[in-house]
Amino acid sequence: MQVAGKRVAVQEYGQPNPELYAALEQRGAETIRVPVYRWALPEDTGPLREAVHTTIAGGFEVLMFTSAQQLRNVL
């Protein structure tokens, strides 16, 4: 699909994607960034750290992440 001269809206899921924007703009598109939500660490990371330690110790059978940004922050 040709994108030159077109406006392309890109939904951001917690984090921008500069490589995608650059690739679209190199092909002549105008990009519009649409942040769906922002994800940030809580002020008190104690419960998160405790959950990570419990996970490492085998205390959970299943982990569920709803975005790549969550996983990135946990790691």
C-alpha cells in the first residue's frame, strides 16, 4: 500500500515506536501518534518486587501481562 502523501494514525500501547514512525515518514507519510494509555511504575514498588520474588521462587503457576511495556518494566 502506498502511504506517500497520506496521514497515518498509529496507536501507541504504552510506549512510542520511533522506528515505525521513521519508516512511514521515509515513505512520505505524515504520522499522527495516538497514545491509548500510559504505563508507569507505581511510587511504591514494594508489592511489585515482592511479586517478582514470589515468581522467581515458583509461587505462581501462571503470569499474565497485558502489554509489552508491563513485561519490560518487570524485567
